[in-house]
Amino acid sequence: MNKVMFGRFIPGHSWVHRMDPRAKLILSFLYIAVVFFANDFWTYLIMTVLLLASVVASAIRLGVYIRGLLPLFWLMIFTVLIQVFFGAGGHVYWQWGWLVVSQNGLNSAGLILMRFVLIILISTILTFTTQPLEIADGIESLLSPLRRLHFPVATLALMLSLALRFVPTLMDEAEKIMNAQRSRGVDFGEGGLRQRIRTIVPILIPLFVNAFNRAIEISTAMEARGYQDGENRTKYRQLKWQRVDTASLVIYIVSLSAVIGLRYFS
Amino acid sequence: MAIIRVENLNYQYPNSDTQAIDNVSFEIQAGDWVAIVGHNGSGKSTLAKLLIGLMAADSGKITIDGQELTPETVWQIREKVGMVFQNPDNQFVGATVADDVAFGMENRSVDRDTMVTKVDQALAQVGMLDYKNREPANLSGGQKQRVALAGIIAIAPKILILDEATSMLDPRGRQEILSVIQDLKQQLNLTVLSITHDIDEAANADRLVVIDDGRFVEEATPKELFSHGQQLVEMGLDVPLPEKLKDALQQRHVAIPQSYLDERGLADWLRTSRLNK
Amino acid sequence: MATDITFEQVNYWYQAGTPFAVQALKDINLAITPGSFTAVVGQTGSGKSTMIQHLNALLKPSSGTVKIGDRVITNETKNKHLKPLRKKVGMVFQFPENQLFEETVIKDIAFGPQNFGVSEADALVLAKRMAQEVGLDESLLNRSPFDLSGGQMRRVAIAGVLALEPEVLVLDEPTAGLDPRGRLEVMQLVTRLREEQGLTIILITHQMDDVANYADHVIVMGHGEVIKQGSPREIFSDPEWLEAHQLGLPAATQFAYKLQQDGFQFDSMPLTVEELADQLAPQLAKEGIDHE
């Protein structure tokens, strides 16, 4: 569990680290949207170069990103195989019963794999360089126009930030409970499905009971500290849009426009 | 002037057949440090929660700083009272140290510029300014409790309630937090009400209130109470070293003074006794 | 057969092989002899909890060897073969009440033995005995563990570990959060288990008074290393060293050092109130002698 790199924050002071989370969120969304417009060598080349430039700007080695992809390796293989065998049309290279490897199948498999990798990598740049809390702040800020529709944006953001705040605490607790039950002779990850489900109970029940008690204590403490209305609060944390953000935005918009331009006007 | 006045307070938990708080009355003078002691389950923490309206008493009257606690005044009363709870993790709601200190101010719609100044000020007062941007996962229990204190003094309350605030800390964390509280009490002229098992914390108090089975048992100075020797364990306190030593010396037929002595007092007495031998 | 535990050059890295790798244990060498009472002390974050997780092979050393009885555990040891060790070395973790999950107290205590092949009926008999051992009233046995008080829940959890009938009992701050009466009761239970059943005890604690009162061997940890080992008397004979490592002295010892400056003589530094009184009494005026 400790070896999963996907979705983790790696502290640093790079160009990307210094960016406003809102800028990073917007750019990631734009990038992912435009990935689906890329359809040939040149458009993919631009997307790849833009991605690699962003990786370099994050000052995190490419190897670390690649390792982040590994847990998704089987998912990628599976998606590619589905595409290879079920994308029909064009020259047939190989056939065995209903399994057909055709030119279209290979093409669409390559396309899917490329998109898959690019999307994962761009989101990994976001999570490697942005603390979860900053992401929550960014989302809150981007959603703030919804306040006019009486949507409880601030309450939602506080919920999200509290949830993020307690993720490490609960992970820690889950590990402690697992250790305690292993010490009482529970074998995790062994036996058949029924056996495995049975071994989850001694973890889930204490985890839920403790989380519930914890939630009550937290809400008591929040109330004691004067929390009553989620919306009419001031905010200590402020996001700052800086020159790096504008510069990045310009670079992305130019490159991504080029991709769309190439697709429709070449 | 009594800053906290409790009169004939009663409370029973919904699923219980005994009174958690049974007709308790007492007063606390402004500027005092009062410790409420009693063994686990004696009703001490229930009392603390009733005092700031986190639970509503079945009957009785609580007056804080001249204002009676009612559903209408509860938020005003919480402006005057800060409370540190037992579990350091479960009161740390901010994502970082600075965010947590700001939480109470955010609730009161304090403007951001003021918050920025006050967060730094409060953190400096508890000696945690260097940790301003740390996340709770990287702090010790004692450090988290100091952050909790910073969050409270940023609101400038008159009363500080410590609900077993040191019981989950290691001895070092406990010492640190106690000395911070002593400093804050001095600087800010706070009234402190601490609910505790810790003998050092109790020794800091001007007066001790003993609670057992939800009932008020007695009120005494630490000096008066600590001379009770072994009985202290039943009251949820440890026997202080001087008392244990006096007991042991008496068994060895050494003439010892009856009244309570702290460590320094006992050391002085022992020195005199040695010279008189 | 008696179970002794030996660590030889044990190193442990968390998240080994990632950019987040942290060395938690450095070159640990230690030996726990059968029937001994070992106290492990050290500041929070000194590696104590990582170390104790090696005692029943919850963690395997990144390098070096851990011997538990006749079993040798290295980095290569397969997880499959480790289970029998968990029965030999019982673990009471910090705030063990957090591991309770069964519908009733008795079922929770009987949970452990059944994982090691004891029949349900036998396990319940065992559970009843262990409940008695830790001083749980029989009327509580069919209640839900979640309805009990904190102190009672702690006893249920301890009984659940004792039901494994281990030879070595590891306790990580078993008195944390209890009131003085509860603390005393837990320590009395531990002493009794050692004296009556010959259990080897390993106690992780911050309470130097408990170290002085109960332990016969002390392991001091700091920054992932064993920085000192010896009898309590050896460990507490160097107050400057302890101060430098932010560790305290037993209350009686601390007081004795103060008295020493006042001219009192001590042959060896007293560790407990009884020892202190023994050495002080001859130096003081006896009852009936007027000394005012």
C-alpha cells in the first residue's frame, strides 16, 4: 500500500508547485478535453511535448511519474487488448475464431493507450505538485459563482477539507487495527472470498466505531470553537493568481489551440 | 467576583439510570485556577460540557461572567470560554497549524487582515510560530494541544477550560503545555478550570473541587487535599511523592510533620531533622 | 520451551525503494531473556513502535535477523510461516480497546484462540478464565464491549490477548489515558502475570516510576537506535545523560539527587520510595526525640 505513488503530493518549489491550484485545475481540464481532439501524429506530438514540458517544469524526475503509472499497468493492457480485438475494419492481420486483429483495431488501441497515458500523466502532475487541500480550495473558488444559487459551497469545501485532514489519521488507525488483529491471529489476504470477507469484519467494525466516536468529538470541538453557520464565515486561506499562472495559461492556450486548429483546418 | 457560578445542577444521560451530575453547586472567582478532580466516570467531563452548553442540563442554573446560560445566550457565552479537549487529534480541524488557529476567528467572521496578524501572534505566544505551515500528521500530541491553545487565545476569552487536556501526552508534552498555560494565565489574566488526574496539574491550582458519582464531595486547597495520602487515589489523583515518602518514613519510626509539604518543604524539613539528629 | 528473543543488526526502512524511504531502525542489537521484565523507553518517534512490531514479526527486518525462540526471521522469510509466532508473543497495543469488534465481551476475548485452531467451546472456557484474570465482572461478559467504560474495555482487550496464552507479553503504554487507580490495577495485573505464570514482559512506557518499580532490564531508544541498555540502576545513575536525551528520572531518584546536594549520603541512588526511605531513616531523628 505504501508503494502507491498515484495521487500523492511531493513537496517542492518548482514552477508548477508555485502555481495557483485554480490555474492547475483549469489547465488540467483543458488538456484532458483537448486530448480527445488529437487524432494524428502532429497533434499528438504537440500534446506530448506540452506534457513533457510540464513534467520538466515540475522538477520531478520522469522516472517517478512512470512509477506512478505502474499500478495501472494491467488496466492499460486490458483496455488495449479490448481495442485490438474489437476494433474491426481495415486490413486483417490475424484471425482465430471470433478474435480478429485488424488495422483499425491496432490504430484505435494505439490511440486509446496514448490518451490513457497522457491523461494519467497530466493528472499526476496536478496531484504531485498540489496539496489535496489546495485542490479543495481551488475547487471551492472555481465553484463560488454557484453561491448565488444558494448552493452551500463553503460548507461543502469545509467538509472536503476536513475529510482530507483526517485521511492520514484514519489510514494510521486502520493500520493499527490491522496490526492488532494480525497479532490475534487473523490472516489477511489468505483463503477464499468468504474467508477474506470474514477477515474484513474485525477491521471495519472498530474502524467505523472509532470514526463515529471521533466525528462526535470533532463536531463537539467545532461547536465549542464557535462553528454554527457554514456559509457566513470569513476565510483565512487565500489563493493568489500570479504571473506564472498567466504565463502557463497562455502557453497552454496557444498549444491546445494549435491542436484544435490542426484537426479542423489542415 | 464569581465568574462562574453553578447552582443545583442536574444531568442524566438519556440511556442511563443514574444521575451523571447530581445537584452540584460551586463558584469560581475571576482569575483563579481551579482543578476539578475525580476518578474516571465521576462526571467531571460532563460538567465541563454543561458549562458551555454543549449539553443542556436537566435542571439548575449556570452563570458565566454575569450572564445566565440559556439557549439564547449560549453563543455569547462561548465567546468568553475557550475549551481544550482530551484528544489532540479530534479538535485539530484545520489542514495546517495556521488554518487551525484561524478556525475560531473564521467562525466569528473576523476580517482576513486581522486574522493574519492574530494567527502569528497567538502562535508566538504558545511557541509554535516555527510550525505555522505544518500539517497535524507531523506534530506531536503536545504540539497539537499548544495549537489548540493558540486557537483559543486568538479569540481572547476570559475563561479557559481544560478537559483532561494533558492526559494523552507524554511527560515532556505535559510539562510543556502546563508551563505554556501558566504563562498565558499570567499574561492574559485568565480564569482556568482544569479537569484532571494529573497531580502536577492539580498542584498548579489555587483550589481543588472533588467530584464523585456526579456529586460535589469537597473543595480544598491542594495543600489540604494532598495530605489525604492514599485516599487521593480514590479521588482520581496520584499520591504526591512527599506524601508517599512521609508514609514510608513513618513506618520506619521517623517523626514526621502531619501537614502537607511540597518537595521543597519536605527537603527543608529533612535537612533540619538530619542536623538535629 | 522458553522463548527468548534476539535482534542482530536489525535495520528497518519504511517505504523501502521509494523516494519516501525513511530509516526507522538502525543496527539494533538486543536480547530478551525468558521470564525477564524489560522496559523500553525513549521519546515519541524514537523507533519504539517499529521495534516492537518486529517482536511478533508484524514487520520483517529490512536487513539483519530477529530470532524468536527457534525461529529466525530475515527479510526473505515468507509471511506464511509467521503465524505461530503471534501465539507465542502476545501484543497489547496502545489504546487496545480500539481493536474490539465482537457482539459480546466473551466472544471478543475468545476471538484470538479460534484463529489458532482452538474450538469455539474451548475458546469460550478460556475466555471466561481470562476475564476473571483481568478482573472483569461476570455480569459484563454478555454485554456489548462498546457499552463498557474505557477502563473496562481496556481489560477486555488485554484479556483477548492473554487468551492466546502467549509466553511473551508486549505492552505498549498499557496505562495511557487511565486514572491513577486504573493505572495501578493494570500494573498489578502485569506483575501478577509474570510472577504466577512466568510470562516474559516487555513494557513500552514513559513512566520512569514504573520502570523503577517493575523492570529488571531497560532498553533506551533514540532516533531509531538503542542508545543505552542495562539495569534500571545503571540507566538512572546518570541524570545528565538522561536529561540530554530528554528522559526523566523516577520521582524518588530525582528527589534523592536534590537531597544529596543538601548533604544527605546515599550508597547507591534509590529508585523507589521504599529504597529512599530505607536510606534516609538512619540519617534522621527518630520518633520521641525532640528536634524542633
